Amino acid sequence: DRSLQRGAFAGFVYALFDRDSSLLHYCNGGMPSPWLLRADGRIERLHRGGHLLGFAEQHDYHEGVLKLAAGDLLFLRSDGLEDLEDRAGQEFGEGRLLEWLQDRQEVALEALSDQLLATLKSYSSDDLNDDISFMFMRLDRISQY
């Protein structure tokens, strides 16, 4: 495979939520582990998956399955958030990001993205020029059919 010779790699995460069963099916291929902040305050790291695409000629990927509850917050991201540096070269880091998120677990979903971007821009010594991408999902209620 020529992509292995060129060093071409790609990360991915897929997440599929089944409303009827409240099950989240996911697979992480080389991205930072998504976080599930449970409504009761527990934090789960979604580790199931495998390597980056293109990392190995053949590799198995493993699906994880979780049952979600009302109030749970799912956070997916690229590594650019944690790698972002301030003027002194200090990375924003996973710990700071997790603390930021825990402090805002009750913030309206619509406001979280804007608040995170504002925080990153004020922290950064430069423009946000790394591969910064993220997504939030909160389960507001469980529907009964």
C-alpha cells in the first residue's frame, strides 16, 4: 500500500446513537478518547477502537457500546485542543480541558461551543491554526415509545 510508504494517516471516530434502546455504539480510530460526562458526575473515556487509518496494513477495530441516560454529555475532539500552546509554549492540555468541561456540565448545549472557542482563543498565543475540531451531544430525556 503506497499510503504506508508516504506516511498517510487519518483518524476517525464514529458514534451512532439508538434512540429506542438509548445505546451509543462507537469506535475510535486514533483520535483522543471521547469523554462521556455522566449526569451523576462520573467520567468515562471511550477507548474502544483501534489505530489510525493507514497505520497498519491490516488491523481490527473494536466497537464499544454504552447505555446513555438523561443529562449525559458526550464530547468528541481532535488533538488540536490539548496541543494548543500559550505564549510560553505551555500546552492547554488534557487536564485543563477536562476541568473546563466539568465546570460547564450544566451549561446549555448551544453555548458550549462558543464558550470553548473563546477560552481557546484567549489561551492561545496565536490564531487557532491547529486541527481543532470538536462536538458536543447531550441526551436531554429518554423517550418512551
